[in-house]
Amino acid sequence: MSATSSSTPADHGREIAAGERFRFGDNWAAFLEVLDDARIEAAERSLIERLGRARLDGVRVVDAGSGSGLFSLAAHRLGADVTSFDFDPQSVACTTELRRRYAIDSPRWRVLQGSVLDPAFIGGLGTFDLVYSWGVLHHTGAMWDAIDRATSMVAPGGQLFIAIYNDQGRTSQAWLRVKQAYCGSTVGRAAVLGAFVPYFVGRAAAADLVRGKSPLERHRAYRQRRGMSMMHDIVDWLGGLPFEVASPGAIVDFLRARGLVIERLITVGGAHGCNEFVARRAPVR
């Protein structure tokens, strides 16, 4: 997939039909059914903790790949001027719905449809004090181009906060085949869900019971970390195509080559999941 191919809703539809792309927006629409104030507050806490600041008043934020819109909403509630965009039309609809619910008259939040791989679209947005893209850029089909475009939006003195799937070598290749099976057909989707949802849930429950903990506490703790839903994230993981990975070192080197200094790095070790990177561009002197 070329760096500019994923730029229109028509492209999105073709990729879905060809089994090359997961229906992210459908999963986010289901997530909105369980979204509540506690999840929103958890998302706010996770943002300020990772960024090391108490508020975002007056900060110009772009949420590149806004998905459900939860973190756009969190940034807005923390005082930011927010621009949200996503390539997936249903994800745009989800973000628009959250704006309708919580900030319908606000001039500080706009929602757009567009691709991070579209140079004209990205160039037209300008630069921002915070470029946020958690768990998105590895789903574009051209991850390194996507990261490059995201860094281009960071203003002097601004921050970049991204999360990218960890490279597990052969294990990551095996997960790619699982995702291809999920997206390839209805039968494949049913088989993947039937095999792996019980695996993830059962493994977690067994680990908790061995430690003398309640499995329900894991779900509560998961929600409190970022406000997300464990079950919806499992579905996202199993189906999430396109799918690319990178080692923490490769991302750090890539960002440094583009003039950004790493402020915070949180890794998942050798496990699957996302490594988190907070970086800053030097201010103009």
C-alpha cells in the first residue's frame, strides 16, 4: 500500500471489502455504548500523567486518528483547542457524536475526515502544540510515512505523544496472520473470535485466581488506566489491519532524526501491545 493510497472514504470501503482493513469505527461505535463519566475522567488522568502537566488550557492539540473520540474529549475538557481527524468514516461519526454529547456549541473542537498519509490534508492543518496519536499510525499501511507526517505537525517547542505496537519478531508475524484471517471472511472472523477471546479472558482470569485476586478487578483496573474497555480492545487487537510493528529503539532513532527529544518512554517489554513515546521539538531560539 502506498503512502498516499489511504486518503478517501472510497479507498476505505475498497480496503474493507478486500479484507485489508478492520472496521475500527464499528468497534468504536460499540465502545460508545459503555462510555461513562468514569471512563472519561480516567482518560483525562492518563493524558495529564503522561504529559506531565495538570491542564491543557490554550494548548493546540491534534488527535490524529481520533477513533471513538474519547481522548479528543479528554483534551477538550482539560482546556485544549482540539482538532480531531480520522480516515475511517465511522470513527469520524463516533468523534462527532461525542462532540454532540459533550461540547456541541464549543468553538474549541473541530472534527474532520482525512488521512495522516495525505500530504495535502496534513499540510493544510498546520502545526500544533501537541500531536496525539495513540495506537493509530501502525494501522495506516505505511507506518513510517505516517509517523513522519505526524512529526511534521509538531510546532517548535511542541510535544508528540504516540503509541506503536511492539516488534516481537516471529510472534508479530503470527499475529499478522490472525488479523488477516479475521478480516478475510465472516467465517475467519468467527473462528478468530471463538478461539482467542476465551484464550485472552481465560488466561487473565487464571492468572488472577493464582494470585488470589478477583478477575473482575482486572477489568476495573483496565478501565481506570486509560478509560478503555478490555473487550473492545481485544477485538481491536484481533482484527486490527493494517498492522505494523517497531522496536522502541527504532522509533526513538526515527524521532531523534527529525529533531525531537524523547521525554518519556514506556515499553511493554517483550510482550505484545503498544510502546508509548512522548517527545518534544526544540523551541525556536
